[in-house]
Amino acid sequence: MSERTSLETHVDLCELRYRQLDDRMNRFEERIDSITVELKEVKVEMQSGFDEIKKMLTAAKDEKFKTLVVTAGSIIVSLLGVLGYLITHVK
């Protein structure tokens, strides 16, 4: 008997189709949940990476400032030395 002529066959096929759709939806939900978990993990890793980059940039900035101060101090001391020499030796 075909589905068109038998209500029982139609109902049985509808039940089968519904179960298949329900199974597909459940698998889809599981995949979405899995993707959500993975995205959260990626977000945590990215935030950790950004924090590390921020620390590196801050350290580099501090190091550049120290270098600048030492260089400027050395230039100033050198210029003062040259100026002192010129004052004491030029008549």
C-alpha cells in the first residue's frame, strides 16, 4: 500500500521523518554547542595573546624611555664637558 491510500502508512512515514529531523536537529545543536565552546577557547587564547603583546609593548616603551634618558644624559654631560674645557682653555 502506498502512503496516499493508507493512513497508517502515512502516519508511520511521518513518524519516521520526524525522528530523522529530530536526530538531525540534535546533531546540529551538538555541533553548534561544540563550535561555541571552541570559540570561547579561542577568545580566551586571543585575550591572553593580546595581554602578552600589551606587556611586551609596555616593556619596550619603558626600555626606549630609559635608553632615551641615558642617551640624552650622556650628550648633555659631554656637551658640558666640552663647554667646561673651552671655558678653561680658551683665552
